[in-house]
Amino acid sequence: MMKPDEILKYCLDYLEGSILVESWGEKGIFYNPGHALKRGVYILTVKEKDGDHDKSSNLDRPGIYRVNLGVRKGTFIKLFGAVPKRPGAGGIVEMDHDFSVTDQILPHPVYAWMSWLCVLNPSEDTFEALKPYIQEAYEYAKEKFARRKEK
């Protein structure tokens, strides 16, 4: 099993212009070269505990964490068949998945409607399978960053 810090280090080492931000009980990798924006644009987060509105992964189990990242809508549809509707406040998306399963690429239980996916406790093999999606999230974040910087 990969450790959360190994995943974060991979991102910082291989995604140029990325920074680590810790907030809301999560560690996030943002694209923000030169700290040009106040926060930057999300690439990936690691969440190690349940939140008030996000308990479906049961992250309060010992040693459980979740890697989260956003991909393009077309990629999400190829993986999961469709993008779900946005859930109501405090709810989870209506998709036929057990969001507490480890070592499997899944839709994000709350943010799948924004084409986010996740993995709980990825093995090295699953992390290798996740790397192209991390790269896609990085490229997507760079595009969003450029648009925000123009404003």
C-alpha cells in the first residue's frame, strides 16, 4: 500500500508548478507556479478523516485515506458510464458503488458530479493505474489556472 506522503511527494516531484496546501483536514496539491494566485487550482487531495458532509468512504477506520482528483468529463464517462447529478446538501451521489472499498478507482462520493474520482489506500499497482489520471488532472488544472490568471 502506498502511503499518503509518498503520493504527495510524487506530485510535488513530477508536477512542475505544484504546491502543497493543508486545509480543512486535507492535504492538497495545487497548481500555482510562483504563487501567482491566492490558492491556485486543485490537482489532487488526500483526505484522512471523515467530514461532516462526507462520511461515505468511512475514512475514520484505522489507516484509511482517500486520494481525490478531478478529470475531464469525457474521461469520467469512459470510466463510470455517466456523470451523476449533484447531490443535495450533505448527500452523496447516486451511483451504484461502495465508496468504502479500498484499492479501486471509484467515482468520488460527493464530487463525482464535477468528474472527480478517488481511490482509498491505493496499492503500488493501483497508483500506477492512477498516474495517467493524475497527469490529466494536472493538465486540466494548468488550463483552469491560465483562465483565472487572465481575469
